Amino acid sequence: MIKRIHHIGIAVRNLKESAAVYEKMLGVRAHYAEAPCQKVSEAVFKLGDEAEIDLLEPTGPDSAVTKFLEKRGEGLHHIALEVDDTDKELKAMQKKGFRLIDEAGREGVAGKIGFLHPKSAGGVLIELVQPRQGEKKP
């Protein structure tokens, strides 16, 4: 079951410069994190009790975010939806006809994650997020 928007991911070329812009705009300090399995560095902005904005900078030429930036430039990369069980939701989405990038959940900065292919979601990359046990909402 989809519970809420967990975060919005934005691809950037320079994390520090972009984070400074968002800190000024939002009036919130960024929390920095690394996601080696996704080959990105992130600046996470927690907004109130319900959502966050994550800026994503690739850490290598083989990162999916590098390919995104080369093709589309900076901007909206994905929308992440919170779920209770990433694996269960991936299977349910596949049964509904959605094309999957991930057949099973994997570890990410936000918890256990899995992606739906943008070609089956109106051109938008959708991330399903199961936050770690005991992790508070942003």
C-alpha cells in the first residue's frame, strides 16, 4: 500500500552549490549521505513532518544519475513513495502491468528501495521506499 510521498529526487551536477541554493530557498540545513550502491552523494532536506527533497550528485561515470544528467540535464529525477514492504509492492506493481527496474528491494539511503521503469509510469521514475525499522518520518 502506498502511504505517502517520501521524497522527491533531483539530479544535480554540483551537490555543494545546489545544496547552498536549496538551503537558502527552504531555510533548512542539508543532511549529507552517500549511497555507494547507487553511486550517488545526496543532500537531504527534511520538510516538516511528511516529506523531503533529495539532491543527487553522481559519484562516477557509470552512475544512473550521470546518464540522466547527460541525457536530460539537471532536474526532477524521481518521486519516491513510502510503502510497508518494498518486495511485496514491487510484485503487486508488476502484476498491475508496471515494468520494473528492480525485481527485489535493495538498500538505499532512505531504506529498502525498488524502482519502477519510467516508460510504464508516464515518463516518471518511481521509487518505492520501505523506511528502516524504527526510523522516524522526516
